[in-house]
Amino acid sequence: MQLGKDGGCMGETTLQLQMRDMLKRPVFRKAEVLASERALERYVRWVHIMEVPDVGDLLNGGELVLTTGIGWQADEQQGLSFLRQLIARGAAGLCIELGIHTKAQLGAMKEIAEADDFPLIWFHEQVRYIDITQDLHFALIRSHQRMLAELDNLTTSFNQLLLNGDGVQPLLRLLSRTTGCPVALYPLEGEASAVPYCPPEQLENRRMTWLTQRNYSPESGQSSHSHRLEQPMDAYTLPVQALDYTFADLVLFLEKLPEHEPESLRHKPTDEFVIQALERCAAAIAQDWMRTKYMEEKRRYKEDMWVIDWLNGHHTAKEIQEYLSASSQLAASKGTVVLFDSNPNYTDSLKLQKLLIQRNIVARSVFSREGFSLFSTVLNHQIILIILDPQPGPQRKSQLWRCIEQLQQHETDQTHRLFSGLLGIGHSCADLSRLKDSLDTAKETLRIQKDTGPMQQPFYSNLHGYRIIAGMKQSGNLEDFIEEYLGPVIRHDAEKGGQLLRTLKQYFVLCCSKQETATALFIVRQTLYHRLDKIEALLGEDYILPEKRVAIELAIYAYEYVHGPIA
């Protein structure tokens, strides 16, 4: 297979034996053939000798079956039943050595075969089926070897086109010329392209047709066949993937191009070859995409020091606005810092940066689908993501968290996990020159979780009372605060083995409803009354008043912050 100047294939190849090619071999020189033009287009995958009357599950489809019909002599209908079974199982054709018990059924068999465009081959004299089997198996193996060689040449041609650096269009042209079919590439981001050229409206209509038929969700960016080739209509579709992330769909429409009609149909590539060619083209497109994205991330890495200075508060609002405008980012955005805790497996900052460059290719796409812009860096072995949101609103918090979950899901089967450990999300800053505040609150969120355990959604805004508790811990006043408001109850439980602290917490959680508290604690109301009387004696009659109750509830959370959940 030669590569033309435009990436086209020069010359023809026969990639697999059809019935018409099979019958040209010397072993069929004396055979009589009954077959329509359509029947002669059937592909022969293997040759099989069968003398049993019931086919059952013995065939996979595509076999040329050889028989003497010796088992039909008891019943003339057996031959007709045998033929119908072969057609139903997708056999390629039937060869029969004519004998007394087979000649009587020729007329009826011809009618059945003609109705289904099924090839029948007659031998009027005795033949050695072993010679036919050996000859055809040798021919099929050589055909398969030729196909593998053609695919290797095709891969080399794709690689040559990649080295030219002209993008994906030459790759699509080569695939189209090789298969004789139109092809299209539908990226999740950006415009679709096709060979031969197709108007954008028509291309999009085709896209929506097969998306609908295969139950694909464009909003999620994930298809139901994320790793499989499928044929939802008259087309093969294959997801184009890199780093286990699907970024485009490659579609080959099963219709012949006008310039490939009609002569080349006699040498058309098999479905197997087309699928293999499609997979190799998808791999080449993925390599081109990876190279482009990697170069973009390398360029961003060179800007890393600017981002670090930004996090340290060394840039004015005007400088930030000018920089974001030059980077095609919207300066009128809110900024949020997401901080991932350091991983002991990645103490080498350079190695961590290289991994982050690769992982950012996916991360940037995930965030951009939700309308966010992303900057990233590594500081003190911790990964920092700066998320810019040009359209802040009440729903954006959940959308931001959904993006982080997608990154974590993407890493499920990865060897290196950068986004799946402990993390903290700082508060959003409308003034981007104060992004350091978001970083500080992300650090605080991370620090608090190391005391309390991981939060389900670790936003600084979800910490509530823990922010006050963490401040008291840093100032050294936390233990005194707990003692002042809960000391007598804690000591009573320690000495008597009681449940007063647990009862007090549940009582406050249920808004001082005695009936609901008793039910939640699985105790009778009389027992609850006794416990509440004891709590009142220890903490004072005013423990239920709003001013003191707020302090006691905060002390309960502080106790759990230090000692863990109250059991």
C-alpha cells in the first residue's frame, strides 16, 4: 500500500476470499456452480466437512460446507432440511458430490438456494474433499496474512501523516480512501469534520441520528459504549480515547463513495479489515490530540511562576485582568481554590508536575464542559487547582463538585491518583487579587478534616461551627471551652457509665422534642425525663435557654472534634 501526496492509498488489494474468488481455484475446475451475483459476493471464512443431518450449533457462519449427502438416503427431505439449516446459520455455500441419493433432490434444492441467493456447487464425479480443504485453508490463511500486512502498512501510513503535523484531516482522508466509505470525526469540543466534505447542518443531523439510536448522552460526555465499537445504523462508530478519556467519536458510514463504484466492489475490504482500519485511525487521532494537548500544558507550565505569585497575592487586580484577557479567559469571574493534600508517593515535585500535565488534559476538558476555566500548579507537593467561574450562582457549587467527582472516577483504574485523596475547597473570591484568601480557607478545610475525618463535600462554606472550633484550638482555648460547658456531664458519664452526653446531643438535634428523643434513643419517656433532670442539675436550670444552649451545642461539636463522634 503506497501513500499518495494527500495521504491516499495507491493500488488495489484483495483482503479476503469471496465465493467468486474461491471458485476460480483449480480444485473447482470440474464443478458446476449455481449462484447469483449476490451469492458470489459471500465471504468464505473457513471450510468444513459435514455429514450429520442436524447442523445445530456446529457452525459460526461464513463456512463453505462440503458433503456427500450420504446421510440423506433414508429420507429425501433430509437434504432440503440440511440446506435450510445452513442458510439459517449463515454458511457461505454448499458443495455436494452428486450421487444417487442426492440427484433426486437437486430441483428442490435449487429453488431454495435461488430464493436466498445461496451458492450451490455440484461435483459430478468423485472428488477428494481433503484436497479441497487443504487448498482453501491455505488460501484463507494467506488472505489473512495479506490483510495483516495491509493493516501494518496502513498503520505506517498513519504514522507518516502524524509526523507531518497537519492535523486529523489527512488521517480521515486516508481512512476514507482505504475503505471507500465516508468518514466523520465528532469531537466533544469543537466542530465536526468529514471526508468527503459535508455541510455542517447535514453533518450535525447525521450525528443526532446515530446518537439517538445508541442512547448517547452528549451532556455527560460519556457514551454507553465507552470502550466499544458499535453499529447503531448504517455506520460504525468508535470512541477516540486518550488517558482513558473519550474526547471524540469516529464514524464510518457504510455507504460507498461514487468514485469507488462499481469496479472496486469486486475487491471491497471485509468488515474485519474496515473495523481494524477504523481502530488504527482512532489511535492515530488520539496521538495527534495528545501531542497537541501536551504541548498546550507544557506552555501553561512555563507560566507556573505567575500563578504561584497570584496565589501569594503579589498581583494587582489590573495585572490579573490583563493576564486573563491575554489568555482568552474572562476576567469578570469568581475564583475558587481546590487544594489536594500531599501524597507520600509523590515527593518528587518534578515527577508530580509531569503527571499533572497529563492529568490536566482531562481535567481541563471536564471543567470546561461545565463552563469553568482551570489553572493548576504544585506548591509544597500539594496540587492546587484555581477554578474560575464566569457565571456564579447557587447551582455552581454542586456543578463544581460534580467535576471533581468525574476526575476521581476517571482515576479509579489509574496507577497514579492525583485527585482521589483528601482535599479542601476554599471560599469563592469575587476579587481575584485576593485569591490567597481562598487558598487559606482551602488549607483550613484540609486541616479540619485531618481532625474530624473526610467530609462528603469538603467546601469551606460547609464547615459552619467547625471554623469557630478550629480557631479556638489554634488559640489554645478549646479544652477550657469544652470543660466550662460540658465538664460535669462528661465526668458523670465517665464515673457512672452513663449516657447523658449522648442524650443531650440527641435532645438538641431534635429541637428539644422529648417524644422524638426517646424514640431515637430507644428508651421510654420516663427514662428520658430522669436523664434530663440529671443534666439540668449538672449544667443549671438555664441550659435550655437560647444564649447558653448555643454555647453548649458548640461545645458538643468541639468535643466530637477532639474525641470523635459521641456513641
